[in-house]
Amino acid sequence: MIDASSYLKSFEDVYVKKSEEIFEAKTFKTFIFVKTKESLNEKEGTPYKIFHTAKKRGLKPIFIVSESSSINLFSSPATLTDHEGGEHKVERGDLVFNRVNVGDTFGSGLVLAAKQSGAFILNRFESCFISENKYLSTHLLKDSGFDVPDSFVITKEQEDLNDIVKKIQTPVVLKSFYGSGGVGVSLVETRRSFLSHVQNYLESHDNVLVQKYIESDADYRILVLNGKAIAGVKRSTSEFDFRSNLSLGAKHSPYKPDQNEIETCERISKIFGLYYCAIDYIKKGNKLFILEVNCYPGSNDDYHSLIDDKTINGEQLIGHVFDEISDTDNWRPEPVSVNLVENIQIKDVGEFEAKMDTGNDSVTSLHAEKIEFLGSKVRFKINGKTYTKPIVDTVKIRQGEQVERRYVVHFDVLFHGMELKDVPFNLNDRTNMNYDVLIGVKFLSDNNLCVLPY
């Protein structure tokens, strides 16, 4: 069985908390909206609302449809080409609103490439991978101590379904691993019809999730943004269908959740690592049974706003989202992965191989020869060329029993697609070392970088 909590935790281990030093601008530079297929023509659709809210806020949004777009992975930073042939460089300080289905391999690649270029991704791919898979998300919820309907999985490789039929306690709900809007969800009320339903599912799916049916005339949805609940809606089922989706005839109404519901959903959003999401649940006695965690919430309802304490529509809900993300202090940027050895270009000096040294908490070290102290300046040679720079600091480096004092100077650099000004380097004769540049923890932390462990 896949341990979903460990899977997600492996990404959380390198997920750093937001730092005000990472982005200089208080708002993002470019808003890029990436979607698998959906067009912007449906005015009631969430993509339309997101895109046009961005325009109303004075942004120039870029719409990328993965099935008709491309990406240049060999440029730094990554360059996206939209369906009209326009090229867009993705850079640190850009925001990518991710609405790509995780089954869309190319679209997911677009999002991951944007992340590696330093853009803030809403929501990140790894979290969507868990939440979109109904089996993995149910497993993670249960492992994290939340109440979920009793569940098990039937696979195509299952040899004898008759044994399952004999033991099954109906009614049960069958779910495909992927799907939204109630698609791929069926209620099986008798043991006699269970086998045929499962066989029909396995004709088009490798697996089917079987859950105990918990009778309820309504479920509830809370939307969570950056760890805080912002809105609620009650979704009452129709007399003709047990599912509570609006598209299937259910009635939705604004709902003000209690403190327990709010805190539960806020905890779930943090465990899944989702910046913006919807949590669906039913209430049975004093328990909340979590049904789904949606990383691509819609906006076709009227909601009770927990921000304004009033009823709002879908467009106003999207407005709440933009109020939050427009200030980069509210971002939770994911670290950009770098290799153990990368190239670094130092302005007016040259390009060097640099090794990442996660055990070095000092200033990044640069190879230099014939280092001479000139009062407030220092003169030195790199590759035979003489440089004179102001001394901005000195550092003490312990080498065994000895402590060495080094001069620190500033250089502008280009690293991993980032143009960085006044980067501090300590000068050191590294003639007998393998690399001319040794990058320390402070540089990695200041620039939101993490080192791949291989």
C-alpha cells in the first residue's frame, strides 16, 4: 500500500516557509494561467472568472492551454509558448495559477518547469497529485486522524470478485480514482447489483474505490486560502440523485460553518500543502466525515464569506483569492531544486563550476590569487586578470585548528536564470580545490534553493 503521508512529506522536507527576502516586489510581475483544456468562453466558468478578474486588477494575464502550447526547457529561465505562438519567459516573482489535471503529463511538465524557474505555483503539482487521486487522498486523511468513510480498493487483477460480493455490506459508493463534478461516482444499494457495477467500472478503469455509504441529505464545502477558511456552502441532494453536485440538480446555499468545521478544514489544507482548495464533508452526529479534497475548486455557488460575514457570489469569491495573492508577503514559495554542481556566471569575471556545500554556513567562496589588502579595498587576480574591489566585510573560517580571516567583496551574478545583485563572496586561493566556487547555505536560503540529494 502506498504511504501517501510519507510521499507528501518527502516534498514537505524541502518546503521552506515564506521569506520576505525572496521577492523584492510586493506584487507579482506576471500572472500565468495554465489549464489542460478548458476555454475562457464560458462566462459562468471558473477559468473565465479567474482570467477576467486578473484583467480587472490591471494585470496582463497569459492564458496557456497545455494541449496547444509548448515549452523550451533549454532556456534559462524556462520559456512557454502559448497557442497563438507568443513566447513568455517564466521568472522568479511570476505567479502561475495551476488548473492542469495531473493526468495531463505535458501540462504537469509545464507547471514543474515554471516552478524550477522560481515562479510561485498555486497549487503545487505534488499536492494536486495527492488530492486528485481519491485513493491517495482518502489514505492520507485516515493516516492523519480524520474520519473518512470505510474504504477499500478493487483492482483489475482481483481474481475472485465473488468472495468480495459475499462479504460486502451495501449500500456502498463506487468511485473512480480520478474525476470531478460527480462523474465516476455511483451508489450501489444491493449486493445483487454490486458485481455488475464493479465489472463495468473495471472495463474503463484499472481500479475502483469502494466506500461505505453514509446517508445524508446534504454535504458541506469549505474553501480554504493560504491556511485560512474563507467561505462555506451547503449542498443539498435532489430527490432523484444522492450526489450533491449542482450540475446534477442539487440545491446549494450559503453556509456559515462552526469553529470545529473551520479548524478541521484548515488543518487538512496544511497537511495536503494546498494554498487554495475546497474540502467536502458530511456531518453525522458530532463527527465530520471528509469526502474529498479539491485542489481545483469551482465558483458557481453563492457562499457565506468568512471574511465579510455576508453572502457572496463566485466572482466575489475569486476576488477574495486575488486580494490574498496580490501581496507576495502572503505567498508560500516552493524551493527551486539545484544540482550538487551548477554553473555560475560572475559579471565581468567569467563562468565557473560551483559546488553546493550544505555544510558551509559562511559566505560563498570564490577562488582568487595574489590577494592584497589596500586599506578599504582589496586587489586580487582571477584567471590572470587583476581586480580591485571595496571590502564589504571580513569572515573568519576555521580550517582544522587554525582560523583564517578572509575579505568579502560583492559581485553581480547570473545563477539558474536569476540575475542577482551584490552577492557576497569571500576570496580564497582554491588552487588545490576541485571547484573555483563553493556555494554555502546562506546563498541557498536567501534565494529559496534546495540541493538535490544526488
